[in-house]
Amino acid sequence: MPLLVDAEQTWVQPAIDYFTYSAAIMHNKGDNPIVFGTIQTYLKDAKERLLLVTKAADKMGVPMGFKLVRGAYMSSESKLAESLGYASPIHKTIKDAHNCFNGCSSFLLEKIANGPGSVVLATHNIESGKLAAAKAYELGIGKVNHKMEFAQLYGMSDALSFGLSSAGFQVSKYMPFGPVEMVMPYLLRRAEENRGILAASGFDRQLIRKELGRRLKAAVF
């Protein structure tokens, strides 16, 4: 059972990375990583840091596991940067964040196709899911295996989850658990992380209504 260490704000992330990668060096053996780090692709330096980590891991012979996300602290990161007078670490546009996610996803899939390591692509974005699935197929990565999986929040982007699962890919649905005062801010950050998520939820509802109509017609006629 792998351990996926989540990512937080940039002012605490170096400490999280230190403990995560130290644990990876100690426990990741063979081809199947146990400890996974998280890369937030809404950060401008996400690809650069990913390249540095993978290069160091290759040099040490450590198989790495990564969870790829977009990121969820846009407001707090931008406010802190403005208050302290430095440039925001966040991409200027959501398109830039999407491009960074897709680029990092492609890079990681190429890495695991040609060597050890694993990747969890945590995205609610349908286009990113399609691109990653096509890339995996192109590289000949087996669909249901330990090397890659997709992940979405329970109740969000279900059409994407079912589509990927139906295509044979491994998909995880995760559910936050805890006190309401802690869970609700988490869910709000997830919505902010991918601003297209509400549109995706509307698409899910549209598909559900269509399926209900189909089943009712089948039952009546």
C-alpha cells in the first residue's frame, strides 16, 4: 500500500519535500515505490523541480513515485507574495497551469515507460485525462498496473472516472474525512484548484439524466 504525501503552501513545502524524499530513499526499493511525493503544477517552477528530483533519484538508483496535481492555494500564495513584494509563484493563467500539468504528465509517463517508478495523475480535467490516456497507450504502458493510475475526488468528475475505468485504466476515488470545519475548506480549495470542475459536474449531471431516461424508456417499452 503506497503512501502519498500531499503538498501544501510554498513556505512549508521544502520541509515536506525533505521528509518525503528522505523517506523515499529509505523505503523505495525495486520497481515499486512506496513513498510518493506530490508536484503542484500551478507553480511556475513545478517542471524544473520535477526534473531536479528525478535526476537526483536516477543518480541514486531510487525508484520514485509522484502524485501530480494542479494545486489549491492560489489566493493565499498570491496574497503573501503581494504583501512581501515578490513575484507570485503561481502561473498567470489557468491555461499555463493546464499546460504545465500536461507537460509534467507526459514527462512522467515517458519515465515510467522506460524504467522504474509510478505516477498518480490526480485531475478532474477531462482534456488532461484524455491526453494522459492517449500518451500511455502510445508508450505501451499497460492499463491496469502499478505504474500509473488516475484519481478524482468522490462525487466530482464521475464521467471522467467512469470513462477512464471503462477504457481499462486504474482509477481511484478518494473521500476526505474529518470535522466539517476542516473538510469544507478542503473541498472549497479543490473547487478553486480546477475552476472547470463545476462545468464538469454539470456534464456529469447531464449524463446521469440521459442514462435515467434511457433506463426508463427501456423499462416502459
